[in-house]
Amino acid sequence: MKNLILALSGIGDALMFTPALRLLRKARPNAQIDVLVMFRGVKDLYESNPDVDKVIYFDFMKEGFINSLRFILSLRGKYNTTINVYPSNRKEYNIINYLFGTEKRVGVEYLRRNKTNLGRLNNITIKENDSLHNVQENIKLVEKLLKREFKEEPTLQIKLKESDNNFAKEFLQEKSVSEKDLVIGFHPGCATLKNHSKRRWEPEKFAALAKKLIENHSARIIIFGGPEEDELKQNIFNQINSDKALVVNAPALMKSVSLMKRCNLFVSNDSSLMHFASALGLKVVSIIGPTNQNYIHPWKTEHKIVSLNLDCSPCFFYSPKPLSCSRTDVKFKCLKELGIETVYTSVKEYI
């Protein structure tokens, strides 16, 4: 039995499929399980995953229509089953799934825009449930494929290489971070596609929070983020203006993740690194605005969600539609009016 997992959406989404992948591997120990990805961070994540036989990397957005079609047809008929990782509510993902020509095409029947995004091209489906976590939706996909129910819900699965751990060790030594230091990780970024930068708490507030933690608790602040967030990280670092703050510019995602292990707690927007913090079992303070908290709260780790819980929230659900705000008083009030003291109060409970 040959299975191809289509992990074409974001890094966090790919990570939240790993518990379902663990269960699939347990149920089919001798099956071939390959993963198709189009982001390098997802490639890094799955290449070290023992439940994966092969990672196939192809950048659909960069390669364009003709090259992408040729690539898909080159794999047509080579797999028995394809699974669209949840969430993947775009017609492009469903078309790709269909073009592979597999007998079993697994996907979610979405509550919103399923018809316009050609969800009917999948022939083994589950109905989306807004009360479930992404991890649980992915497990249900595998359950539907295998026609069985699992009694367990595994943790998020990551495996760090020795080179990743060596990077973290050298970084901490170079920056003189001792074992006694209180280390608090920040991730002030998140995905930017489809206007998702609006899910970010303002950098000025992250900087102000860092100053309070340094002044009141002598904390060391480590600011994480990908290369596309270098300017954001540097902006916050400059505002903090303290030798107790550090910026991480790691050459690869999993090296950053290895460094995150040293954090005593992690403060983050709704982002992929929030989920990696969960995978590491860190204490997490999540700053969440428009997103449905049921979908993405830190999985199986001690956490606090900081949110204004406005009557209009959540307003972001899975669809190709860009994130927008319907309020007429303050746009994205759920984050704009979320104060520093509110987040600080939650962080203090973990110190």
C-alpha cells in the first residue's frame, strides 16, 4: 500500500498532522508513506520524522502551472491513497489530489466554500467540525481511511538531529545564557499570506512586555522567527535595548526549534512556532485574536490563551478568503486593544 500525504499548506498545519501520521504508521507499519511539501520548513520537519519514508519537495508557486502539471503527472498512478492535510480548503489542493489519480483521495468536507473549492473531487471525506482541534480533524481523516477508531491522540511529533542540538548549545554558550537564567522565548510573527499578518500582536507591545520581564524578573528574552521576519525581530530587539535580549537568526527551522528547548516558557502569536513550543512540552502563553481557539490552541502542553474574547470572535475560519474585520469601531480590535498588562499577568503565573 502506497500513501502520499499532501502537506502543501503551512508549517504549523504540517506539524499538526504528525499525530495522525503516527497512528497511520502504527496501523500500516509496512506501508510506504511519502509526503509532498512545497515549503522548506515543512521539508525540514518531515525529513527527520521516522514515520515518513520519503519527502518530495516541489515549490508549486514558484514553478508555475505548466511545470507543476508535469510534476503531478510524473507521479500519477504511483500511489493508492492520497490525503490532503487539514486545513487545505483551496481548489488547487483538491485538484492536485484528484490529478494524482489515486483510488482513495482523502480530504475534509468544509463547512464553508467546499463546493466552490471542488471538495467533491475527494472521495473519502469527513465533515468539518468547528469544535475540534486541527490534530483531531486529521486523526479523523485517518480513521475514515482505515475504517477504525483510535483510542489515543498522540502528541505533536518532532525529532531533532545532533546538528540541531549542537547549534543550540553553541548559541547559548556564545550568548552566555546560563542554566540558572529565566529564559522566555518570543515569537512576534506569523504567516502573512491572505492578510494573516493581522493576527500579530503589535511589536511595540512585545517590546514593552520584554522590558517588564527583564526589569521585574531579570529574564533573558530570546526572539524567534524565520528569515522573512528578520526586520520584525530586529525592530523589537532595538526597542528593548538591553543586553538581556537576544535575536535568533538560525540557518534552518529545526535549529531554532532545538534552541526553543531552553526556554522556560514561550510567548507567541497564533503561529507555527507556537505549535513547535507545544511539541517540545513548553509552557505556552498564546496571544490569539480572530482565530477559532478550538482549532489551534497549544496541543497537549500546559498553556494559557490570552484573548479579549469579543462577541465577534472567532471570525477567522478555514477558507481561501483573506482575513478581514467587519467591525466599524476599531479594526482588529481583538488584538489592537489587547493590553500589555493582560499578557504580562498570564506570563507571571508561569514564573
